[in-house]
Amino acid sequence: MTALPLAGLKVLDISSFIAAPAAAVVLGDWGADVIKVEGPEGDPNRSIMHDSPSYPKAAVNYPWAMDSRNKRSLVLDLKQPAARAAFDRVLATADVLICNFPPPVREKLRLSYDDVREVNPRLIYASLTGYGEEGPDRDRPGFDATAYFARSGLFDAQRYEGGPPGTAVPAQGDRATSMGLVSSILLALMHRMKTGEGSWVGTSLLGNGLWSCGVVAQAALVGAFLPPRPPRDRPRTALGNLYRTADDRWLQLTIVREDKLWAPLCRALQRPELADDPRFAELAPRRKNSAALAAELARSFESRPYEHWRAALAAEDVTFGVISRPQDIPDDAQAVASGAIVATATPDVPRTLANPMRVSFATQRIAGPAPALGEHSAEVLREAGFGEAEIEALRASGGMR
């Protein structure tokens, strides 16, 4: 079997919480040796399931398992000079450093790009910030809810007329942003292959949120705006709307080519009279009478269960999606068949989510356990050339765990 494409790459993940650590997970999935560098208290993501009321509670620490699989843990108190010097020795052996400290913290800990490239000129320094490296808000801490969703306009774009802005599930923007950081790192690796040079690369939650909100954000840049979306009983288009089925499931109807799929939809619904109804037969009156059409479609969809509509709509090639509930995900045969849900080597978490990248020449690494705090500290230091006496002295000083 072909070796994993990032085998032999050493990555220091000195980041916390989710977006940047998730980028390190992806690199590890494709073969990189990822060393999680933590302070004495550990990454707060170790306890986020218990600390956050928005996280489902479980008997196993699934957020830590997912965001730190296959990593090794090195605990160093970088505020102590001896530990900071030890970090530099490890850094000299690394290929990539992933950091998401705000700029003032980096400067205080001497972890800016200018600082670390003096130690390792070939290093790729991957920076994740809330709002970007420059500008009046560069020093503000950012989370996906505040920077990715709120500042980018995504929350407001999800607002229904008369209602509050939308909300997001935990870490939703973090995981999307992590892939932007992965892409930046891969570009830097290509650059280093060609030139031998290390480099700085980075991305931000705000930048990724704007990119995700691209249609609405780009429209705003040319002065185009839409009012908040109307409720589903009077949608902008009845053929791009939510409908409830008889068994209390929900369908998202998404028909872009109305000229092609209007008649097939009517056949799937067994409502042939709608096809030639003057209110709906052509695009312009169909849009003008979207509320009336939505009412007709709602009555039809409410008359039969989801499985009936899944088969009927698919038979006519009508584009739709079921609104899955979280409890449906474990039994989603398509997610399993496509490789989005995979088996692990960890009994407590027998299945997990694969990262979304697919290649023809390699298969992602099987997810192993996430590390205990400081589990690999001595091992990593030995690999960086530390002797046993040095390791014991550093441990005795409180600089490592």
C-alpha cells in the first residue's frame, strides 16, 4: 500500500479549542506525526463537553477523542525559561507549527513567526486568528460564534422576518475554518519543496465566515441586499422551501431548474392538475403565487410519510433533501458507504467522523486514541535529543509534566 502522503512530517500543535487543533487532526489523518503541546492545565477542549451547556453529554469524552486522535501530548510550561528553551529544541526538529494564540500572547511568549524562524528557518508557521493578523480587531479573541458567524453576517442572513438572528451548533464554523488552515499548510509545503524555504501561512474565522457567506457578502459589496427571509408559508419560491411529512419528518425541496422539474414534481406529488394551473404553470405567476403554491405543496407532503416521498421524488429525479436529525446520523447508510463515518481503533469511541478529503492513492489513518495530558512528554523530548538527566531536571523544576 502507498505510504500516507504526509508520513515523516512532524507537526507541533500548540493551539487550543477546536479550529486549529482540528487542522492538526487532518494532517495526522494523512500520516503526520502530530505533537500536541499543552500547558500544565491542558487544552480547555479536554473538558469542553462538561463545561459547555451546548454540548451533548456522554460517558466518553468524544470532543477530545475527535479533535486529538492520533496525537502525542507534550506538556511544557512555556512561562518558565527552561521549558521555553526545551520547546525551542523540539521546534528545531519540526516541519510545521500550528498556533492560535492572539498576537499579544505570541509576542509575550516569543512565539511570533519572527521568533520561531530564527530557531528553524525551514519551519512552516500556521496561524489561526479570530479576525486576521492586521486591523483594529487583530488582538481580539474570537470564537466561531462571534467571528465566523456573527461578524461575517451569516447569523443575520439566516434570520426570518420578524425574528432574531440565527444560531449555530457548537464548533460548526471551527471545523469549516480548519480546512482553510490545512489548505494553507499544504500550499506552504509545496512552496518549501520548490524553494527549501519555510514560511508563514494563516487564516481567520472571520475570513472563512465571509467566504462561507459569499453570495450574500459579495452582493453587499456591490450594494445588493435582500430583506430577512419570509416564513415558509409565504416563501420567495415554493420550490425552494421546507415541508413536513405525515410522520413528522421534514424535506428541503430545492428545485433550481424549474422549467425542467416543475412537471416531474407534479407527477411525483400525483397532482397533475397543478402543472397546468394558470397560477403556477409558468415561472412568473408561480413566483407571484408562491404562498398559494406552498399551501398546496404542504397539503400534499403532509398526506404521506417520508419514505413515500423519498421514493416518489427520486423516481422523478426531483432534487430534495431530508432534514436529518442528529439521532439519524449513526444509521445513515450513505454516510458510512461514502467514508464520512468510519471505524476507529478506540473501543470507547468505536466510530468517528473522517475528515472530508479523499484521494485515490491513499486511505486515511485509522483513528487511534487521544492522548492523556503529558502522556508522551519524555518520549518527545528524547527524540529531540534530551538525556534522562535533562528530562528529570525539567520535570523537577515544574517545567514539564
